[in-house]
Amino acid sequence: MSARIPRLQPDGSADIDREIREELATHIAMWTEHYVARGLSRDAAERRALARVGELQVTLDTLSASARHREDFMNRREWWAALRADVSFALRQMIRQPAFTLVALLTFALGIGANTAMFSVVRGVLLRPLPYREPERLAAIWPTRAISNAELVYLQHNARSLSDVAAFSPGWGIAMTGAGDPRQLAAARTSTNFFQMLGVQPALGRVFAPTESDPGNWDVAILSHGLWLTQFGGDASVVGRVVDMDGQPTRIVGVMPASFEAIQSGVEAWLPLQIDPKSPFYTGQTAIAVGRLAPRATLASATTELASFVPRMRAAFNYTEDYGRGVTVVGLQENLTGGTRRVLLVLLGAVAALVLIAVANVGNLMLAHTNARHRELAIRRALGASRQQIVRQLLVQSLLIAVIGGLLGVGAGVLGMAALKVMLPATLPMLSTVSLDVGVLTVCAAVTIASGLGFGIGPAALASRVDPDGALRVSAADSGSRASLSMRRAFVVAEVALAVVLVAGAGLMAETLWRLNRLNIGFDPRGALTFRIQPTSGQLTTPQQTARYFDELAHRLSLIPGVVGVGAAQHLPLSGFNWNGSLDIESHPIPTNAAHPSVVWRSVTGDYFGTMRIPLLRGRLFTANDTRDAPAVIIISASMAAHYWPDRNPIGERIRVGNGTNKNWATIIGVVGDVRSAAPDAAGVEEVYRPNAQQNLRFMHFVVRTAGNPMSVVSSVRAVVHSFDPTVPVAEVQSLGDIFATSIGTRRTVAMLLAAFAVLGTLLGAIGIYGVVAYSVGQRTRELGIRTALGAVERHITWMVVRDGLQLSMIGVAIGISGALVAGRALQALVFGVHTTDPIVLSAVATCAMLVAAAASYGPARRAARVDPLAALRGE
Amino acid sequence: MAQELPLLKGTVDMLVLKALSWGPMHGFGISLWLDSQSKGSLGLDDSSMYQVLHRLEERKLVSAEWRTTDNNRRARVYTLTRAGRAQLDAQTDNWLRYSRVVTALMTARSGTA
């Protein structure tokens, strides 16, 4: 008789001691007998036998220790061997069920990838501290308005709560010549202390010296890393080189590192602010003020101090009565990210919903998977597999799927990150420096493993309760546990609800885009090319020469074949730049020091109104006779006419618009249609137009309307511009449609991402419905067979099954619609022309969801209807 | 009893494997075989022998099971595994080559080749 020695658990040391004692006792007894047989007395024999094993207690202890070491070692080896077996078994199972494996892996990859990418962006843009010295001490001063050089100098001298005050003036287009092709640079002007205040170092050369904002010293520039590489070939000797910027010989003093970005993204060169107290622009407000809080100062104390300066600055710089309204100091990061916070949080919420759907789907699949294997597990239990072995097997399977899915998710995250960088508006601060975040990845990996374990434990707990006898006696289809089915139904309801919320969000954004695209914005953005022209040549010395240059250029451009109209303005509507001026009306004098209303003013040339298709409502447009020497004329927008002359004809009235009329009274000669120049959804912007011949601005954005594709005339346009002066760059070439698209870019991005998430969520939800319905059909095969045998019509059975799927999704849709009503509030600021609780959109969403549910249930329903009654009743 | 020989490291493992090559044995049988073959000249106490058995078992060179002897005693019986037999063959081969070389050197008569 023999028995396999059971492997002892680590806590079986008592058993080991007993075994050693027993083995040694046998050993001594056998030797004693051996010696007795050799003729020794029993006493002597026993003594010699004992002497062989040495000091008995020491030997016992020594052998116990060595036996324990053996057991530990063998247990560990067995554990690893079993794990290897489990893993290879799990892998074989995965390969044998490619559909299940594929869906589960894709679901994981999708959930983790989308989440990692989106959260990396949110973290990089919203949560990561700005990459400057002590970023939490940086403040945006009076962020709702721009400040003038005069105010900057005043604050630098007087503010005690700010150890440093700097200014940043964004959006300077600078023509650079003398380094490769003439090029229009996206530049910014900063106060000379800007870089030191942030605490950043240049990669090459130096930052600005304190005197470089003074007249005569300001022709210096710092290059961005990108410009240095593309235009100067990354040549380190670039520092000290002189290039022409807007016609001025300008010395390059430094190059910033590639990672540097501040306030405005995509800046190619930084130039000093030009601070000249004698200039009329000294008190003109053009720059964003930023500062560093002094030690012990707070945002509140800085705000208080700033407010106390207002009366003195108003008096010193002759500002109007309303100067100083809304004075405040806020954290720089909060100020920079405030506008994008909502968009990113909406997208993050959508991703979270998608991830929850994915997680519910994986849970659903795992449960279905375990149920399908119920009978197999029962057989293995009956054949002697312990409950622990089965649980471990199931856990290994779910973990394996989670880990592989997680790895795929990292890959998907990298791709998603790249896609997001392309899709999100480039103006998002710090977007270019965002990368896949290691912390985020770690969290996502942890979540994956946790969910893998979670969905392993649930089914495992159910499966380990399998009673081998019971499970084997009934048919496989009937053995699925009721608890598991209701859990799966709950998962499906949750999936449908979340998908409905996503689809509702996408629906609202789609409706918004549809409305924005159909909106009458006052001009026709289709079929026109735009570009910026800023002549810097020495030939155009007088303002009159520049104005004539633009007129002649417009004329010559209109002769290009395929061009049907040419006009220009200093900035085009929706380009993000509207110049405002304070309004005076001759017939309604405004008391001194009272607040002046503000209107947008545009200086136009060529056939601006005809090319933009802005209709003339009253009076006349500008003609060639409205020259510098002719009386000053002005055209106003319809809403301005309605506002100031509600029941009168404004033609012939005289107005004055800040520096838009050079302080001269101009006579209203016409009224044109309103243009939504600030944003497509901002109606009623009051605007005036002046002929550039009387305004003499030195740069223009041209609009060229074409019969065909606007981009097809680009090379002809360049040829015409260069025939005037080969050093003038044709910059910012884009279609007017692109400008419009950019103006609704954030909404379009949100709409596209939400639509993508909604499609994925719906797909996953459909898989969930399909899975559950198919499963319950399998369970009811016998019942369906009986029904068919009793004469149920195929159609009725199909409907019965589809109804099951519909009932399930109806609950999900109901929950989802209520969820959408709440979640819609987050979209409030993004939707346009549609309310977030719009019943038409929501009922369309509900109908869609029910249709998808019906489609997902239809496959299993057809199979149910074709059940062969005889086969079903025979059992398996 | 002859004078005890100091044991070379690793040789006990080999000797125990050799003992088991005759067939499954309990600890007594192994020690008896070693004693009788060496005429008691090996300095191997029984405690060390059991430790060696534990180590061999850990390495899967021997397997063990409890059996009841003819005298109705429970004894742990050790059997050489397939891996154990391969190990024994390899070690025997090594030992014979090694000892032949060392013997030849130690009994050399001439200082030059």
C-alpha cells in the first residue's frame, strides 16, 4: 500500500516535524535491529544506533529546517508551474474564441486609450503647473483688458505687491527679409523683463536688456527654436546677425529653447515693446499684463493695490470715466486655461462615459463567457479540480485579457494623443508640449488590472459555487445562474444609458454646427481666398504711397482669370481681430468724461463689400473719388443705424470713431448689412467702415473671390504681388471658409469628438444588447421549441425576442435621457440655436437608440424563430 | 574500524544517488549500503545523509513516498527519478575521469614528460 505524500502548505510545519520524527524513529529502530542481528545486546545496539544520528534534538531541528526549505521550494515551483499552465491554457482559450477575445481586447484598448489620451491633455493643459519659476506666484493683471505702455511703466514703478510687472503684446505680423525667402512671422512684443520674470533661460544668446524698449534700442529680436531651425538651419552663429524686420535692420540676440511657450502658442519671434513716452501710442492699450507676486503679497492684496492706482492713472493718462471697471489680479494659469477648461472637461466627461461603457461591456462579456463555460467548469469540478484551482484559472484569464488589453490601450493612447493634438484647437495653451503622461498611464494601468480582477472575481465567485451534480444533470443552457443574468442586464442598461447621454451630446453639437453653418453671418465665406500683405519696401515712404499701392494691387489682382472680385480690410471678420474705437456723434454730444460707446472700425479698399457679398442697404459705397483730399466719409452697419437713428435716415450725419477717423468728423454715406465679425453667434456688432485712402493703414488682409476653387489662384496672386515688389511676402494664405471654420473650430472639435465617442459607445452598447439577447435565446431554446411545436408563428417568436431587447434598452434610454438632461448643462456654453433639453434632438436620440437595440436583437431573434422544435425538445 | 576519510564536497550527493541506483530504499537502507561498501571509512553521519536526501528531493533527483515495511513500520522510501539517474550517470563519468587524471598525476615517477 502506498499513498502520494501530500504537498504541505507553508503552515504545515507541525506535520513536517511529525514526519521527521517518524522517519528518524524508523531509522533508529532498523539500525538497532541490524546491530542486534549482528550479535549486540539490545541495549548496546540501541546506543550504537542512537550514536549514528548524533545529538537527537539537534538532528531533529536540523532536518526539520531542511525539510521545510524543501517544501517551500517545491510549493513555489509548483505554483509557478501551475501559473504557466493557467496562462498557456488561457491563451489557448483566447485563440479558440477569436470573436470574444477581439471584442474584449478592443474594448479594453479603446477604453484605456481614449482615457489616457484625453486625460493626458487635460492634465497637460489644465492641471500641470506652468513651466516657469514658481508658477503659482505668477498673476494675470487686469485680465479682461489690455494695458498701455504708460500703465506698464506706472505699475513697474509703483506696485509694491508685485515684485515684477511685465507685458506681452500678442499677434504681431512682422515681415522678415534677409534670411531666405521673405517671410511673415507670427511675432509678439514683450516688455524687456518678460523672460526674467517667468524665470526662463534662452537656449542661445541672451534675453532682452532693460534698455531695449527705449527708442533707438528696440531693433532686436529673440527667435523661437522652430524658426531658428527652419529659417536659419539651426546655426549657432545666428546670434548677433542682422536681418530686416518690417524694413528695420534688426539684431538677433537670442534663441529660446524648443519647449518654451508663453501666453500665445506658435510665436516665432519676440521683439521688445516700443516704449516712447512722446509717441501718441504711449497710452494706447495693446498688451496683456502679467506679474509676479511679491513675497507675502496675495492676489487679493494685489487687486486692492491696483484699484488704489486707478484714479491717479486715469488722471495721468486722460482715460475716460469708466476706466478702472473690473480691475482684478488673478492667477496666471487660471487665466490662461479658463476658456478651455469647459471644453476639456466636457470631453473628459464624455471619455469617462465611454470608458464606463467599455468597462460594462467587458464585464458583460466576461459574465457571458463564464456562463458559456459553466458546464465545462462543472465537469472539471466533478473530475476533482478544487474550487481554488477554478477560481485561479478564471482570474488568470481575465487578468491576461486585461493586461494585453492594457498594452493595446497604451498603443491606442499614443495614437489618440497624436489625433487629439491635430484635432484640438492649436490655441490651447501648452498643447504642443503635452505628451502621454506617465502618471496617467500608471493610473490607467492600475484601473485596467483592477477591472480585470473585478470582472474575474465576479464570474469566478459565481462559477465556484457550481454544484457539479446539479450542473451536470440539467442541460448547459439552463444552468446559467440567475444572478449572473440580472447582473448582465444591469450592465446593458447602464451601457445603453451612457451611450444615450453621449449620443445626445453629439446630437446637440451636430445641431449646433448645422445651425452655425446655415446662419446668415452677413458675408459669404465660400469661394474666396484671403492673405495678408504688408509692404515694407523703402519705396513706399508716405502713407499715400501705401494706400495707392493697395489700390493698384487690388486692381491688378482683379485682372487674374477666374477672379471675380477683390477687396481688403486691415482685419477680416471672424479672424479674431476686431479694432474698436470710441464713438462720437455730432448730433448727440457726449458729456466730457462720460463713457463713450465703442464700435468696431474697419479700413477697406478695393471692392470690399461686393467681394464679401455684404449688401448695401442705403446710400452709396466708397468710390475712387473718396481720396485723402476729399471730405471724410464713413459707412455704418444696419444695427448701428437702427441703434442711433431708429426712426431717421442716418445718411449725412457726422460721426467720429477714436483713431478710426483721425479725430475728424466723417459723414455717413451708406448703410450696409450687419456682419457677425466677432463670432458667428454674436449678432448685432456695431461697425463702421472707412476708405483706406483716407486711413492709410500699412497692412491689409485681401479677399479674392473666385469663380472656381479659391486655392487655384494662389500662384497667380503671388506672381502679381511680386511683380510690384519681390520682397513683399504673401502671408497667412487661407480660404475665407477656413477663417469661418476656425471661428467655430472649438465647437467643431467638440462635435467631432463627441460624435466619435457616441458612435463607439453605441457600437459597444449594441454588442452588449446582442450578447444578452443571444444568451437568453440560448437559455430559452427548449421553451421556444415548445412554442413552435404548439404552433407559434415564426413572426411572433421573432417579435417576442426583439421585444425582450427593446424592453431592456427602453429602461436604459429612459435613464440616459434623464442623464442627458442633466449632462446637457455642461454643454450650455457650447450649443447654439438649440436648447440643451431640445425635445426634438432628445426624441431623435431615443428613437435611434431603440432602432439600434432592435437591430441588435434581430439576429438572435431570427435564430430563435428557426429553432427546430424536435431538436430543442430532445435536449442537447 | 578504519580511519574516517574526509568527504569531498558534492560527493555525498553522488554516493546517495548511487545507493538508490540499486532500487528504491529507505534512509536505513542507504546508510547501510554506504557503511558496508566503505567499511565504515566515510565520515558521513546519518543526519547529513537525510539533509542530502532533502536537497535531492527538492531538485527532483529523487522522489519520496511513505510505505509500510514488512515489520509494519512506516518508512519513507526514496526512488531515483529519471533526472536523478541522468545526474548520476553524468557525475559518475566526471568522477572517473577526474580521479584517473589525479591518480596518474599523484603517482607519477618522473618530473618531466
